[in-house]
Amino acid sequence: MHNKMTGLLGLLLLGTTWSALAAPPGGGKDQQRALDATLSAIVDDAAHPLASLSVLAIRHGKVSYEQQFGYRHIGATPADSLPVTPATLFRIASVSKMMTTLGLMRLVEQGKLSLDQDVGIYLGFSLRNPHFPQQPLTLRSLLSHTSSLRDAGGYSWGPERSLRDVFTAGGDSMWDKQTAPGRYFTYANLNWGVIGTVMEKVTGERFDLLMRRLLLDPLDVRGGYHPAAFSTEDVANTATLYRKRTLDTETWQPQGPWIAQADDFYQRPPVGIANYVIGSNATVFSPTGGLRISAAGLGKVMQMLLDGGRYQHQQLLQPASIALMFGRQWQLAPDGGNGDSERGLYRAWGLGNQQFDAVAGQGNGLVEGASFTAVGHLGDAYGLVSAFVLDFKNRNGMAMLVGGTGSDPEQYPGTYSAMGRSEERILTALYRGAMDNNLSLH
């Protein structure tokens, strides 16, 4: 466990160049110690502290590095705090969308869903943009954020609401008034509420249990989309998400206390859902952002994908389905007129995954030096910052889970991308120290 790395080594590594980190004396264990110290220094940055960090790197299809820092629960004193462990589950925010999509692609393979069918057929009610009533919404348009749905009217409701009623009452706030489905990219969480509800409708299974069956159980991965169903052990090992920011005024205080934002199960145990009607409103389980999973669990998902959909002699997904999912569905036009790129972060999309082209200065680079072209997803909610990115060509990948940010991300922006600077530093260190093809790891 490396919750604190102090002393001369940690101080020296704050100024270490990436080239030096990439080839430290002795390689192997020295390499790992250097990367441990570098990441620990990022977590313990007094001006921009992080509550916790769990990371994993895969190089040429095998785990090359895995480490945890900080605390899953921060008590009144260090003695009351609980460290992050390899089994700690994090609410991974929008990386959940990509995991939901993996389950959906299994249903497509089974013939229960078609990417190009009118989703109203599955839902049992018409779902059309009132400004373009002749054009159906499809799973393909939902998965690529080109459905014309918008988040302005909300994207999560309690079990007492049905999506049918939500859309009936929602009006224009739910829809793009200018562009028809299938044409214009705007990132919208609501897409995944519809997707999860469709998945429930065609299977008759509650979304969280369905995702356990389709993805988590076959990989022997703990966690899920509904903490109330977790074992006592898993609830206790779920990371509380923090910010050094008041809940009501959004005032950041990097020198102040960590304030719980979500999953503070030590104070408020997870609550079950009563009287839920399967197929009515899967936003209850947050297909868009609610998966709790460890970095090691994400590593199993990543290895399955890099191994052509196979895991321990099981074929979870066919290679053709993986190729379809990660094929490019939308790309920002040269004039930028076909989508909202969010400061250059969104430039290309597959089915439920972002495409990161390593082109310097375009906003969606992952590693300093524009050397890592990848696909995957990022997440950001309640202080949690996450990344799941993989390079199929070289069979490399990285998973990053930050359990809390202590300074205003707007005041600590990235230097080469639209990410925050802490994320840039972590991903670059992880790539250079555990995945760079010039390394010789032992």
C-alpha cells in the first residue's frame, strides 16, 4: 500500500523527466517504485489534492502495473480513515455507458435487439422528436449521441415515474429543435436511460441484474449498478466520492476538509428500490453513470476486449461485434458544424465509446506527446474522474479512477487536452511508466 510516499525520492521525482521515468536504472522493480512515487506525488499535491486513486495498465495484453493511493473513506483522523485496496469499488460515472453498451451488444448478438429498429417498437410507446416526427430514434443514434435527445429536461427519475410519462410531460426541453435524429452529435446522458429501459423491455429482467448476467458474472467481477444489492463486504469497500467543496455554494477550498458527495455508505447505507416495474424507467439504476467497479474489474473487461471477446474459454462477444462497436459512427466535420465538441474533447464516436486520435492540439489527446491513439470512455461526476482507454493495435490499455478532487477543475485545466491537469499527469505517468513500447518490464 502506498498511501503516502515521502522523503527525498518523492521530492526528486516531482521534477523527473518522462524520459528518465521511462528507463530508470535497473528497470522492473525500480520502474514500479518510480511510478509509485510519481503517482503518489500527484495525489498528495497540496494545491490540487486527490482523495484517492486506483490505476491499472495493460501492456501487450497483460497487466503491467496496478496500484492504489489514498483513502476510500476519510474519517475525522487518519486513524479513522480506510485505505483504497485492489478490491475497492468506485462509482465510475460515464465509463458506465461503455459497460452498458457491452451488455447491449450481447443482446444484439442474440437477436433480441437491432441497432436500426425504431426504439419505440421496443419501448411500447412512440418516441419521436416532435420537430421531426417522421424520423425514428434507433439504438445506433442513441449509442452515438446523435439521437437529438437533450438533457435539459433531466435524465434521471425515481421508480414512481415511467419514461412514457416523462416524455409525455417533458415537451421541447427533451429535444433538439434544429437537427433531426442521426445527424448532429450532442453528448446526452438521457440516451442511456432509454437504452437501459429498452434492455429491460426485451429481456424482462431488472437492469442491474441483467448487467450482472451479461457482463459482470461471466468475468467474475464484483460490484454492479445497485449498491443495495451488494454484500456487506462490498458496501464497506465502496469508495465514498469527495470534493473539497461545499455542497450548496460550490466554493472550493483546497486547504479545507474533504466533503462527501456520493456513496457515503458509512453515514447513509444504500437504499433499495420498492415497487419498481421492470421496463418502465431504468434511469433508477443509472445505466449512464451508476456502475460501481474496481480498477481490477475494469482490467478484466479490457483484457476480454483485447482478447477478441474471450475470457477463460468463454466467448462473451464475437470479434465482429467488437469491431462494430468500436467502428467510427460519427466524426466532427472540418468546419465543426455537425456536433458540439466540448472544447475539442469530442471529435469522434463509436457505439457507446469515444475515439481518441493522438493529434496534438485537438483537445482529445490522452498522453502528453500525442503518442497514444485509443478508444474508450471518460467519466466525471461527484468529484470522481475516470478513464477506460485501450489501444487494440498494440493491445495496451489504462484504467484510472480518482475518488475525489480537491481544487476547482476550472482553475487547473489541462495543458494539451480538454481534460483536467491531474488526469493528464496521471495518464501520462501511467503510459510512460507502465505501457510505453520502449520499456523492458520484468
